[in-house]
Amino acid sequence: MTERNASESTELFEENIFITFELTDDVQDMFFVSPFEPIN
């Protein structure tokens, strides 16, 4: 039961890392693209 919970936590942790990387890409697009675009 402990091992199962540990592996479930690891899966959630990996999913969170994946989501974090996707969000980081979006944030990078915002920070690296918008300074060169005129702000309306």
C-alpha cells in the first residue's frame, strides 16, 4: 500500500513537471515575444 501510494505520487509529480514545463513555454513566449510587439 505504501509502495502504491509512492508510485501514484511519482506519477502526479511527473504530470506536474510536464504541466509546469508547458506553462513555462507559454510564459517564455509571453516574455520573449511581447516586448518586441507594440503594447496596445
